[in-house]
Amino acid sequence: MATLDGFPASFYGEPGVLGILANGISAFIVLLQNFNTAHTGKAPVGVENILAGVHLILIGGLSQLVAGLLSFRKYDHLSATSFIGYAALWGSYGATRIYFGALDDTPSAAMNNLSTDIISNTSSNATTEIPVCYLCLSVSESAIAGLVPYILLSFLLAFCSATVNYIMPFVFGAITATLVFEAVALVASDWARVVSGILELLILIFAIYGSAALLVKGLTQRLVLKGFGTPLFNVLLLGTTNSTNAQSIGQEKKKNTKYAEPMALGFFCDTIASFIFAFYSFGYMKSFGLGSAWVSIIIAAQLLSSYYALLRQDCYYTTKFGLHATYWLIKTWDEFVLSALVVEDVRVVSGREAMVGDWFFVAAGLVLCVGSLNTDVLELIHNMLFVLLTVATIPQIPLHGYYIFFGIACSLFTAVSLYGTFTRLINTIAEKSLIPVGPQPISTDQLKKALSCNRSKEGDQKLPQTDRASDALFYLSNGVAALSALHTSLSNTNPAFLHLTVPWVLIAGAIIQAYVSRLQVMEGGRFGSVISSIYVVVWATWTWFRFAGDLLQFSTDATYAFTAGAIAFLVINGFLILIAAYRNLVLLCLTVVMEVVLVCFLLSTLQRLPYQLEMAMLALVSIICIYGFLASLVNCIFSQRLLPMGPPLIKEKMKQDSAPELPCPVANSRVTSGLMKIAKLLEEGGVCGVPTDTVYALAASCKNPQAIEKIYNIKDRPAEKPICICISNVEQLVAAKPPFSPLLWEFMRNVYPGGISCIVSKGDWLFRLGVGPAYDRVGTKESIMIRVPDHTVTGHLCDITGPIAITSANPSGEPDSTHHTMVINRLGHKIQGVLCDGDSNEVVASTIVNCLKIDEGIITIVREGCVPAVKVRQIFDRVKSTMV
């Protein structure tokens, strides 16, 4: 990790400009309202609030969301999490303003008007009871419940951003303080609005400066304005690397590091949702009307974390955050319906007790616990608490104990999610396990042995190409929908049950499955998202007719239209059965049983439904789906068929392809012609993989600056990480006559050639060294790192081409390449050649030493590599003693 001033001179887009500016403009909108209220003594009402809310959603929400999405593609962990998190905040606050405007009253007055459940107009003869809109209760309390967790998370973001630069901490810190006083202003007097307005002015000032600094940086490729490139403190000061993390004990992380890690964002969303539900469960909020908007918006962000986990080929987090998003979204609208129906109604109580969909979440949570045994203790604890959440929301629990149990579970889940947000964010920024998350509970080999049910050769096969990371979510959405749709003829006459069932079937079977369909399109495959797309329509139609239909009292003609639709579904599902026969036996069984379920749907349109048959088939769909969820998740995590899914009944005849051609030219390092071949490719502006005395590196000639820029794109290297130069010997430096002190010269002669890289000051001497056109493309604005490998092949290559720019030959964030085949397999399709030299001499890269303050007797170990830090300091101490 780079800890020096400056940034690589390569040109990169800066989504941070849009993200920071969106925060500033959003704060300015709220500022105007706060100062106007303090000046006139009248809070904004009606259209004024609605327009402010719309602007907050468009600018602070959607615009900042775009910045977050671009930051994910830029491999910027902090900005991606922060901008999407704040987009959810401003979107939710905008929805709150719209809610206030729709009430056509001030928040405080609205609370006074709606503080009673029933308004009684008493006359001499009778009492008329007028029911109040329960969804309009506790508006201010709901907004406070949403703001408090954002205050905690905004503080964490401000702290974490201090390890990257010193502009974002001020922006995020000001937002944190503003949220505190915005929450106070909802229940207190105008002084809180004034303080909040002053803080929002600071946000605007910091945002304008920060966005200007980033914009100028991108345009000029120079750090003209201060604030970026230098952190307030080094992230490595937060802790020491944990040697017992999951990666060090054999867990192989197969992911696409083109995108930033979404784990912190997923934990962030869990924190917000569970905190709001905790407030509601403990009775602070009398209604979940506005709370449903806050949770729904943050859950949309959690689906994005699941989406980017899929893009990184991480099926565990794709499934986990998809499962959590499904659960929170269903619970949100379940409570919304309860708020609208009045919980004390006896029919509502009996309707809740008839629902069984939550049991699928209990089973899915236990499956996720099994999957987390391959990660770390924090993941296991988090998943166990999620199981506790699902158990706490079983509808059969009496209402007087239901919310207390759920509130306690939400509180515990919030605490662990908050810690998870902090650890995932800091550890991804540092690219090390600095904050403890615990060891891997069970070794990968032991877990695979315990889970492997198939002892035949099939169990040792790799995962077929037809199996995809989104399969687990496909089974989840259909399983929850099927189990939630299960009901008896008696419950079908209870309108409260019909109301409550709508979100369970519609959200899981249609909305979340539409998201799964999108994931399957991203993954490709022969049949794409055909099955999931059809089942989206099936469950949406099922909800419309079976649950909403009874409430809407469809006419006979409308019922016949559904009959025609049911016949069409039966025919289409026949084709889906054929498609499933190409996949596996589990999916085939699911589609076959769904055919019987659709027969039941057809009979229900004709008023001839056998309820016992439908209940049995829906239960069977749920059982198939829970096994499919388990097997798909486990098999995808280990990229191996540990749990049988059954063979396809229809097998395609695969053409035997000849041995694939190598994706790039290769050359043998042991022959002169091979070395000359790579040298020629470098001279022509190519990027090649070359061996060094440590691990394999990507090399580009300093004569071709555009080739150095290619390196960033090839390995998805963050813009904040500079590239060093490599020369053949120290005498080349002597000839360039850099203004180094005697102490620095002596230190370099003691460490070169070898596995140590020294960071020194830049200067005109680099032109004499031969860096020339690449001066602005290597190092930072003020410093450069120099490598002199103890490797004959690399030394000869530098003698032929002159200085070369190098960096490790691995996708950024992944393990180093220790053999030329690793370079070919991982990056061969992006580079112009590889110099093959077999196994590398080391398994880790060089040790980086900051020598900028060596004349003051100070050196800093930026990264400990193949040479231990203790040994480096011993060499330095010895050199200093000889110079005295």
C-alpha cells in the first residue's frame, strides 16, 4: 500500500468529484430550509417539502449512486462504500421530506394531530369513532430511528477515510455532526436547526474544495491542490497483520478484482436495517410507514453489494447479501401491512399465525452458517445472529413476546454488523487483516470431507459450467414464495391473511427473482435466465389472483382470463422442464413439481381447487428448493460437486477441442533469442511478464510511457499505487549523478542487488538515467522507487532496453505469481509476452523501504516482503555505524 505523498501520473477518471459534490449540494438544500425556518419561525410545508425531497433524491441519491457505482469499477473500496451509503442516506432523507410534505403540516404538528389512535366525536346520543391513518404515526420518530445508525456509520467512514486522504474526513465528519443536530431538530427547538445549518455550510465548503482538488488532479495529472494523496495517518498503525486469517491457512479466493470489495457495504446495510427494526420493536415507533421507505432504500444498496460480489465471482457474498436483502425487504413490507391493518385486530393475529414462510429463512440461515465455516469467526457469528433474527420473527410466537425477542435479536445483529463494517473496510483499504476477524473455524479440507456426500468420481469433478453463482438465490426466491403461498381453505377467507401474504410471495417470487434473472443474464449460459424470468411472471400472477384477487373480488370474466393464463403457464412450463433436463436432476424435479402447482392454479381459477394437493406440492417445492439452495451454495464455494445435484437427463455431445493456443507469445529465458524477443516487444511498446529475484513482474519500457499506463488497466491497479523502475546495477545510478547523501549511497550498495526496493527523491537525474518520457508515469510527484534485482536474466534485459517500469504480475489484490504459467493464465490475454523462467526464487515480493528521511537517521518499512524488516534495520544500523 502506498503511503507516500502524490499519486501515479496515469490519467484516471475521478467519480469522487461527483460523489463529494453531491453531498455538498444536498447539504445546501437542507441548509436553505433550516436557515429559513430559523429566520421565519415557520417550518416548510406541503409542496416546499416535497420539492426539497425530490431534489435530495435526485442529487444526493441518484447522482451519488452513480459515483458509487463508478468507484466500484475503479477498485476504490472506501469511495464505493461511502458514496452508495450516503446515496441511501440522502434518498431516505428526501423520502422523509416528501412524507412530511404529503402530510401538509410540520413534523411536530403532525405528531400532535396523530398522537391518538381514535378520534372520538361525542354527542348526547352516540359516539362516532373515526379511525386514524396509522401509517402517519411516529413520522419524526421514524426519521430519528433512521438517522441514528447513519450517524454511527458516518463516523466510521470519516475515521476510515483519514487513512486515505485528509479531505474526505472533513466532509464525512461534518456530515456526521450534521446528522446529529438534524435528529435533535426533529424533537427540539430552532437552535438545533441553526447549528445543523452551519455544519451543512461547512459540508458545502469542504465539498467544493475537495471536488475541485480531485477535478484538477484528473485534468492536470498533478496534485495541484492539497488534500489527496496524503492520509492523516497510516492505516497500518491500526494493528498488525493477523497471520491466522483465512487466506493464510489455505482458503483460495477466486474473485475478479476488477471491482472493489462489497463486503463493507453489505454489513453497512445490515446495520441500518436492523437498527431501525430494533427501534420499532421496542415501541419507539408506533407505525412502520416511513420506516419502510428507509429500509427499502438501504436494501436496494444491499442488492448492489450482492451484485458486485457476483461480478467478483464471489458466490458466498452474492448469496449472503441477497438472502439478507430478501429477508429485510419482506419484513419491511410485512410490518407496513401490519401498521395499516392495526395489529390488535383478532383477524390479523390469526392471519399471522397461519403464515409459515419465515421457516424457510430459518433453514436458509443455517445453510449460510455452514458456508461461513470456510471464512472466519466474524462471518460465522454474524450468520448465527441472522438465524436468531429469523427465529425471532416466526409468526407463531405470541405478539406480546414477539417484538421483545425480535428487538433483542436486532440489537445484537446491529452491533456485530457495525463491527463487521469497520473491519471489512479497514482490512480492504490496507489489503491486510489488521482488525481481527478470527481464524477460519474449520479447515477447507476438513469441511470438504464433511460435506462430501458423493464418494464416486463425480464428487471429485469440477463444477460444471451450467452451474452458476446465482443458482442459490434462484432456489431461495422460489422456496420462500412457495412456502409463503401455502395456506388452507380456512385461512383463505381471512382478509388479514391475504393482505399479509402479498409481500411474502410477491417480493420473494417476483421482485427478488427478477434480480436473480438479471444476475443470470450477467453470467451467461445456454439458456440464460429463461426459467427464473418465467417464474417471476408466475408468482406475480399467483399473488394477483390468489391473494389480491379475493380482496378485489374479481368478476367471472376476469377469472376466465386467469384461466387462459394458467393454461399458457402449463404449456410454457413444459418447455422449462425440457430446459431443466439439460441442467441437473434437482432443477428438473423443481420444474416438474411446479407443473403440478400450476395445475392447482388452473383449478383454483375454476373454483375446483383441491387444497390438500396444493399444500403438498407447495411444501415439496420448498423442500426441493432448500436442498437446491444448500447444494448450490456449497458446490459454488468450493468450485466442486460436493453435494449431488444429479446428472442431466439430456446430455450434449461436446466436441473435443484441440489444445488451446497460448493467449500471448512466450519466450525461454535460457536462450538469448528468447531474451531478445521480449526486449523487442518492450521496445515496441508492449507489456510483458518477466522473472525477477522475487516473484514475476509486469514490465514496460520507460521509452514508452503509454505502455506504463497499460499496466494499470491490465492488473486493475488502484491509481494511488505508484510503479517503480528497475535497473541492472548501482553503477547506472552513479552515472546519472543523483544528489544522494553518502549515507544513502552506502545503504543502497549494501542492499543492491537484492529483494529490497528503495524509495528516493525524484529529480532531473532520472533523465540522465534513461527514464526520459516516463518521468511523469512512474513513482509519485516527488519520489520514485528503485529496484535492482539479483537476477541475471532481468539484469541483461535492463542492459538491452534501459530502465524498465515494473510491478508484480498479478491482478491487484490477488497473490503474487510464482511461476510463468500463473502469469499466462491470469494476465496472458492482456499482455504482449511472457519470459518463461520456471519457478520464482521467492513466494512474496520485495521489501519496500522509504529512504526519503534517511539523512535524519530514519527509514520506514512500507511493505515487508522477502527480506525481513529486522534484517533491513540491521543493515541500516550497520551502515550508520560505519559512517560515523
